[in-house]
Amino acid sequence: MRRSFNTVCSSINDFMEMYNTLLYYCYSTIANAEQFAADHLKFCKSLGLTGRIIVADEGLNGTVSGSVEACKTYMDTVHADERFAKTEFKIDEVDTPSFVKMHVRYKSEIVHSGLRDPNVIDPKQKTGKHLEPKEFLAMKDRDDVVVLDVRSNYEHSLGKFKNAVTLDIDNFRDFPDMINQLAQYKDKKILTYCTGGIKCEKASALLLHEGFPEVYQLHGGIIKYGKEAGGEDFEGKCYVFDNRLSVDVNSVNPVVISTCLNCGKTTPKMINCANPECNEHFTQCDECGTAMDGCCSDACKEHPRKRVYDGTGYYVKVPQPVNVSKNKLQPIV
């Protein structure tokens, strides 16, 4: 007896394992954070996860990817720790894991801002008011509102909210130096946004510290906005820090706003320059990608260390082990 087409498809799907990619952060004090990072790396590897996690005394910031079951175990374990019980995970369903390796690194901040003095900026104590995606949508076009993108140039050149104010910064650590340029908006309500919300925690706190009276932030960032508000009026794609490089956000009124660095043609494709000593993030159409071999310039194309371009523009970084050789404390469970 011949099996029906739907039955065959169902059987095929049963063998196709699906994966999740989790984006999250949590500002919560971690004692002995360097040792925690080493132990956390072992835990993630035991689950078969891949990803990139930053651990600092001030908390966690991560994107991890793996099987649905492994990701659930990871989330349950994180939530079981009272320090991270309120962590919110943004969950994407993906066909393949979004990373090749697993990195867990100890750093001075979970997002590099240079704002390390908790007596000045402490996201655990004071930040802008959190707006849920639909609240942000309802508020963003008001005359008394300014929507502020706190991300870097390569991120907002790929995609941003319609009419948003963007800053000419190469890294988030440059944001504090831009405060004076925003003084003209002090009589407005400032709505900050970023990819997942983490940069807004410190950006909104700094704006309040500098005398901006009404500061808000998009809770969960662009990623959550896409899931809960359809991404309405977010133009272009959203840059993400994994091998996908970018994701679609807007299912309501999508447009492409980014252009090829080399020829000026409209393209949504973001890559890293194949020259590792450049590694610039930029948008490049497929035609120029082939012609330039994934490089931003002729000089990079001729560089002796140029990496092999496979059409994706994503290159796996060599993991750096956590150094705990001088730390004699017992592992944190």
C-alpha cells in the first residue's frame, strides 16, 4: 500500500532535528566570576551547546545554540540560580546551530561601555523605563518623542527604526562621548533601543545621569519587537552576533535600506571582510562578493592572510580558554 505524501513528509520531519538559538543577558552580581566562567564553559559543553557568553562581575550576556532539549535544560538551569531567575530568553528556531564552537569569556563588563563605576551607572539600580514592544510601537511616532538607536554604525546601516536618530560610533564604548550631541533632545522623551536590550540598560542609565528627564528603553530590543509587534516600521534587517549575521524582523511593512559598499546596489547581505586584519562589518551584494572575494577593498583582497570566502562572510574565531590557573577557589556550582 502506497504511503500518502503527507505521511512521508511527516516521517522526514521526524528525522530532521530542530535547534534553538537563545539570546539573553542578566545584570546580577557574580562572586568569583572568573571561576564561574570556567565552570559555565564546561556545563555548556556538556549539553552540546555552541555559542558565545560573556561573564563579568556584573552579570551574564550570551547567545547560545543547540538542540531544543539542550536549550531547555540550559534555560531551566539558569533560572534555577536565584541570581539569574529573572533572565529573559529570546528564542529563535533555526535549522542548524548558529555557532560552530562554544566560547565563555570573563571580561570586565558584559557589554563594553567603559561605564564601570557602579556609583555612577548601575543598571541593577536605575535605568530608563522599560517599554514592552506594543507600548514602544504606540509611543514611537509621537511629536514629543525621539527614538534613539544606541548601536554601532555597521548595525544601524543594515537596519533601524524609521526616523530613528543614529550615532556615528564604531563601538558602544564610544556612546558616552556622544552625549553632548544629544543635548538638543533634552525636552523630548527619549526611547532607546538596541538588538536585545543590554546596551540600553547602560545607555538609558547614562542619559538619566546626564540630566535627560524622561528616558525609556525597548524591553527585549529589536528581536523581541519583531516577535511581539511584527517588527512594524523597522527598516532593513537586524545584525546579530552569530553565524547568521542578520535576521528578518519586519513582517508588516519590510523594506531594504542597506547598500553594497562596493557598487551601491541595494542589498541586505552583511559580511565580515575576508582579511582578518581588517575584519570590517559591511554590506556587500553577491556579485561584488564574488568579484572581491569577500573583501572590502583591493588592498584587503591582496592581503597574504586573506581567509577563504565561502559566500557567507562569516569566519569562526579561535576560542580563548578561561585562565583560572591562579584561582584556587572551589568551583561554583
